[in-house]
Amino acid sequence: MEITEVKVFPLRKPDDKLKAFATLVFDGCFVIRDLKVINGNSGLFVAMPSRKLGDGTYEDIVHPINSETRQKIEQAVLEEYERVKEQRSRFSF
């Protein structure tokens, strides 16, 4: 399964941690929305879409089942985030 499209939507006014949302398309036929680009203690990382449970904790709705796939997703999203961020900074007034 290959990542065929990555869209990143930086927040207009990012808070300290949440920087952007992202959408991934796999093989041109399967989409995952609402991934988050978060600035954590060790730098940027990608969080999977999640839902809040009744006890106040969160559970991922979708997630990769091996580290290789997680790394591919994170690399693709963070590269696109940096590209979009750079493009926006060039055209900011």
C-alpha cells in the first residue's frame, strides 16, 4: 500500500502544540482524515485520529500496526507540513 496523496492544513493561529491537520490517501482509493501535526517534547510528530472515551482518555480510531508504516506516514506528513509552511511564509504579508 502506497501513500498517493498528502494534504496538510496548518492552523492559522497554532497553539503551543497543535500545528496542523492532515489527510492521507492510500493507493488513490482509501482516505484517512484528521491526523494531527503536534509539537511535542522531542519535536514534531504525527498523531492518529482519535476519539474521547467516557472515562476521559483517548483511543486511536485508525493506526499503523508496524513501525515501518508509522515512519512512512510520519515522514510523508511532516515533509508536506514543512513544504506548506515554507510556501506560506514566502507569501505572507
